[in-house]
Amino acid sequence: IADLQKKLSTNSFHGHDKMQLYYDCFSKKVNLHRQVQDLEKQINQSRFMVMSDDLRAMRRVLRRLEFIDKDGVVQLKGRMACEITSADEILMTEIVFQNVFADIDANNIIALCSCLVFDEKSEDPITNNLDLMKAFETCKGIARNVAEIMVENKIPIDVEEYVQKLKPQLMDVVLHWLEGKRFHEIMNQCNLYEGSVVRVIRRLEELIRELATAAKTIGNEELASKLNEGRSRLKRGIIFAASL
């Protein structure tokens, strides 16, 4: 006690005429700091509750679409979706499992997949290829069904916006690139910047690579073979030059 009293007497604040004011200010600061910590804790709890609600809703969607079973065990669809990161994995998986790719060739499959990676506004005309347009309309129907199931399970999305994410304007460009046309020739077919086309085709190549791996995962060797065959024609030329 004597040591503490000695330290107290030698402290610069001992006997200071504003000691009480400083003490009150410090107490106020401590209380405010505690309030901030309490508020941060409440915010984190609220975020966790929102996240938990979203996760529960998505789990219901996955169960409804048969990506998982009633016990949460990942099914064949779920295994495929796990391989896809370059596009909407749920929509891409549904398209595969509803056999949209079954009766079309490799070039048309890859051109159709461009709808899932092209995300810019474009006034370019849509393809006149009847097979592609038929497959595209099927994909839109699948997208609408997926979106409606999400809404039914309390996921806050706009059905029309979700469907409109499928953009068909680059299907012809990709198709002609796969047929061996040069870069300046395909650029004459659209009003996009060169960098935009390069970016989309590179993303498309990544998606096709993932999709081929996913097809093998579910035992669909025919689709994997088609995709790898088409990918060999897609990955060429200046678009995939190391300097870009």
C-alpha cells in the first residue's frame, strides 16, 4: 500500500485541478467504446441470421432441384455443379441434365454456352441458326424454372432479370471463330470492342474446360469428348496469345 501511495503522489495527475474532468471524459470514452463493441456484436449476429436464412433458402432450392437429398447428401447434379465456377453452376447443370446438348454438335454447344458468360449490353442481331435458337429458347425456359423455384423458396431475385442474364448476341461470333475465321473477320460481325470479345471467348474456354471435367465426373463421356473436341478449335489465334 505504501508503494502504491508513493506512486500516486508522484503521478503528474495527483492533485491536478482538472483531475475530475479528465476522469469523467475517460469514463465516457470507456462507455462509448463498450457501446461500440455491443453494436458490432449485434451487427454480426444480424448478419449471421440473414446469412443463415439465405443458406437455408438455398438448401431448399438445391433439395428441390435434386442437387442434394433430404439429408443434405450431395447427389450427381451437385457433384457436377461443384466443378463449375465460370458461370451460373445451377443453371449450367440443369441445362446439361435436361439434355439440351444431346442432339447438337460441339460447335453449337460452345456457341450456346457463350450466353452464360457474355454479360455486356449489345444491340447486335441474334443468330439465324434455327438449331441454336431452339436450344437457346429451351435454356431460357430452364432459367425461368430455376428462378421461379428460387422465388418460391424465399430467395429474393427477379425472375425476368435472371432469365435476361442469358445473352445470345455472341453466338454467331463464337460459331464463326470455331469455324476458323480470323479475328478481324469476326469483329466485323459485331459492334463490341475487341477487348470485350477476347475476354468473353477466354472466359468461354475456361467454362468449356470446366464443363468437360464435370461431364467426366458424372460419367458423360460423350459430352466430355464433344466439349474437348470443340475446345481445341476455340483455343487458338491471337485471342489466346500470351501477350494478351
